[in-house]
Amino acid sequence: MKDDKQNFVLFAVIAALILFGWPLIQGKFFPTANPPVTKIEGGKTKAIANPAADPAADGAAAIGDRNAVIASTPRIRIETPRVSGSINLKGARIDDLVLKGYDETVAKNSPPIRLLSPAGAPDAYFASFGWRAQGLTPPAADAVWTPSGATTLTPTTPVTLDATNATGQRFRIQIAVDQDYMFTVRQTVLNAGTAPVPVATYGLVNRVGISKDPSSMTIHVGPMSVDNGGAHYRPNYKDIDEAAQKFTTTGGWLGFTDKYWLTAIIPDQGQAFDGQFRAGANKAYQADYALQPKQVAPGQAITQTSRFFAGAKEVRLLDRYTDQQGVAKLDYAIDWGWFRIVEKPIFYYLDWLFRMIGNFGVAIILLTVTIRGLLFPIAQRQFKSMAAMRAVQPKMKLLQEKYKDDKVRMQQEVMALYKTEGVNPLAGCAPTLLQIPIMYALYKVLMLTIEMRHQPFVAWIKDLSAPDPLTPLNLFGLLPFTPPHMIAIGVVPIILGISMYFQFKLNPTPMDDTQKQVFKLLPWVLMFVMAPFAVGLQVYWITSNCLTIIQQKLLYARHPGLKVPVTK
């Protein structure tokens, strides 16, 4: 009895640690689905200005109204089915870009996501392309380029920018864009001088501040590169604060990834380049590359082509750029992790269901039915094992009473009973163990893929990738206060707890009193643990629990003898 009390106290302590310590563990390894982040964190700063290091970017120190900053420089409009914005002719920068298909929040009249902003505006974030000033005098960083041809950049009308220098070189940047988020940049130098010149192009992405999206062991947010054949998720911005991160490679790309958005500069995949991430003053960060110089003789010209991706990390789109357009591992911008081999098929099947049905919540339910169907034979063996365990409980009780003062002998007799009755107490764990990678894969799919973002289900559930916003603690929003995050249990998590409770009720009742208490409390502990996760994940678990209950009921109806306890 004393041991039972000690065990129960120990369980209570463990349950409390799970309940109150889980938010810390979750924040580190499993960042929850927060309400959509709409802007990039910034501050009053200027972009990296480092004349001693080439390439580099500059920017105005003053922070002004974005519209005023945009209006203060000559520009070429960008207008495509997916994006709109402008190119800054001062410095030839792509620094004004809005994603038409994605809103900041689920609220009506929410503005679209702004990805890029000019230097001098809040949350400055831009791309620039130029030439290294090593034996060559390229246009200054604040030079105003002369446009020719089209006055608006569209998928069918590229724009051309021209500039010259005092030594006879002519510079041209031609920018094209596709129907989605990929810009193609052709940089040409015509040497009209009297001596050869070394020509080496560069490209850069510069941003002020870091993403507000949480980065963790399972979801990377921040600097990223593909180089030397591998995808490298740079640990965090602090590493760049301490020292520049440099590499040399042939093929690949580098840039900054948020949870749903990506900027990536992509050199010619057949040429070697030097890439680096570095930090400037006041939390400005830059990813840049430079090609090796090539000598251009008088009267000759050279053109070097690169690309710039700025947009949403859509799975099919990134796969297409990778497989059909030869951008090495661009699909790895989505941090699938070790379970990639499971996660991507789940995503594609779930996305196919959504396209067929039109509701992601229903698609998740059908996905659950499919998974449970595949696991049905294993689950049947699990339930038979559980029922057999229920049947031998009276005999176990007798053994426990008979050998209550001899724990070792009791364990030996119990194991002998298992062998005699043909019962395996661990057999019931197999489907649960198989569910773990599936649950984790679905968690990653819901957290990583933008296709799930802002997808409604029913009634108040407007975003399956976010936690349930409706909680009875403030009378479902009628009381004017927001409960603390840790206890703000939504309606869906409560339903999850109830479904787990009834599922556990059908399981064999443990003979040990401490285990009984554990199984009574476990559904409600898990309810709190799961509450901050995406509603879509909870819908999956609720559906799985309901199917398990139905399956158990059918099994007991088909084999009623399994439900009747065996007497002495």
C-alpha cells in the first residue's frame, strides 16, 4: 500500500511536469501553430554598408513610410498573376514585392503578404545584382539605371536596364519573370575600352532583422544554402553575428527561408561560385555570391545568367523548379527532415484529397480512414491481445493476492500465466508505435506546407494549421479577456480528450491501482499537451480515436467471449 502511494505521488509529479513543462519542450522541438505571422521583424537601421568587401549593399539610415520611400525613386512596375511590385532603378534592385495569393491573416480585407521592401523603409528586404569592383569599375550602388523596352515587367515582357562607366564599359541587366515567383537576371558587360577587363557578377539578398517564425530542431527558419551537393540549414542568425559563413561550390543557391516564404539567389548551376552569409550593423543580414572573374577583351561582351526566387514555398512548385528547371535541391527549402520519405507522400495524398473534395478538414478525415484501413490487420491483432488481457485479469488478481509479499515470485507467476494463456502484453503496442511516425509526419505536413495555411474546416475553424481559437474559459469570446496560453483549451482539444477517455474505457482495466489512476488522468493530460497544436492534427487524432472505438465495438460484438472475464 505504501508503494502504491509512492507510485501515485511519483505519477502526479510526472503528470505535472508534462503539463507545465511541455510548453518549454514543445517550443524547442515542436513549435506550435501560431496565428499567421505577417511581417518580418526589423528596426531602425541601414542595410549592410561595407565598401571594403565586395559585393555589398548600402541603404538609407532613416526609416520612413514605405509608400513614401518607394515614391522617392524611379521605378519599373512588376505585374504578374502571382506578384506585384516594382524594381528600383536606383541601384537596380528588386525591393518591392507583394504576394497576391496570400493574405496576412484570415480576417476579411486583410492585406496581402509583403515579402520585399526597399532600404530606408520598415522591414527592409531586397535583392540586388552587380559586378565585383576588382579591376572593373561597375556602376555605383546608387547609380540610376536607364530602362529600355517594356515599362512593366510581366511574364511576357522582360525589362532591360543600361548603364555605362568612364572607361568605356557598357553594362546591361535584363530581368524576366515567370508566371510564379522566379526572376531570371541576365547581366552583360560590353568592353568598349582599350584593355581587357576582369568581369565577375554577384547577387545578394539583404534583410533587416530576423523572421518572427519560430525556428526549432524540427523546423528551420533562417539562412539556408545548397552547396557541395547538400542542403544546409544554417543553425541560427547568432552564428552569422559571430562570423561570416563562407563556402565555395559549383551549383546550388543561398538565401533566407521563413516558415512559408523564401528568397533565394541562384547562380548559373554550371559555374563555381563563392557564397557567404554575413551580418551588418543593427541586425542587418546578407546572403551573397560572386562568380570567378573572366577576362573580356576589347570589343567583346560577356553575359552571365542567374535567377532569383522570391515567393511562397509551394511544394509542387519547388519540386517543378528542382526537377524540370535544374535548380539543385530547391525543394529542400521545405525542411522535411528525416521523415521526408513518409511526409511527402502523405502531403501529396492529402493535397490530392483536398483537390477532389475542396475541404482540408474532410481530406484529413479521409486520410485518417485510409491509414486506419492500412493498419486494420495489425489493429485487429492488437484488440484481440487487449481482450485476452482482459480475460486473464481475474487470474492475475489471484496471483497478486497470493504473492503480494514476494514481488519476484509474483512476476514469475504472471509471466508463466501469460505463456500458458498465450497472451502477449506488448502486442497491443504495435499499432501505437506505427502511428508515431505517421503522427509526426502529419505534424510536419501541417506545420510546414503553405497549402495548409488558412484552410478552413467548419464553423469557427478558419485555419487548420493554427490552434483552436475558441475556448470555454472566456465563454467562447463573450468575456473580454484572453486566457493564458497554457490553459486556453479549445473546443477541439476538449473533444480530443473525451474521445481518448472513451477509447481508454474500452481497453482492459489494469489491475494495479496506480495504473488505473494513470489511465484515468492520461486523456486529460494529453488534452492539455495537444491543445497548442494545429487543429488539423487534432482532427486526425479524434478521427483515429473514433475509428478505434468502432473497431473495438465490432470486435467485441463479433467475439463476445473475449469481453467476458475468465473466472477461476
